[in-house]
Amino acid sequence: MVIGLLALEIFLPYSQSLKDKRKVLNTLRGRIQSRFNAAFAELDYQDKWQRSRIGIVTLNSQKGFVDQVLQKICRDVEENLDGEIILSEFHYY
């Protein structure tokens, strides 16, 4: 079994409060969970309103499939996020 983790550090320039940030992240979480059936969590910068580090996890018996799903998620976030991705990291276990 292969577990894949996509860690994204994102910048949300239009967020003016933690409430704005939470709204963006909840929309993103719902999109990822419904389209890709992947787990989503905010990993760092919970007290910063324009920055976040999120983790997205999926698993499968084949590494190629896990990598393909995480690449699709990364592209989807990049295309639909009202902000920018500062850093993306892929980890496999």
C-alpha cells in the first residue's frame, strides 16, 4: 500500500480575516473531497489570515495511481484557488 501526501503552502492575498481564510479553505476542502475522495487538513499557520499550509492525503496499492491523483489535485488547486501556491511537496510512504 502506498500513501501519498501533498503538502501545499498557499498565500491568500484577498483574505482580510481568519473568517475569510476559513471560507476559502472550506470551499477548497469540499471540492477536493468530492472530486478526488482525498483527506484534507490545515497543517500550519492557523493564526495567519493570508497564509496556510495544507495537507492532502490519498492511498492506493499502486504508486503511479497515487502520484497521478496528487498531480491532478495540485493542478486543480492551482487553477481554482483565489490565491497562489508558494510551495508544493509530494511525499510517499
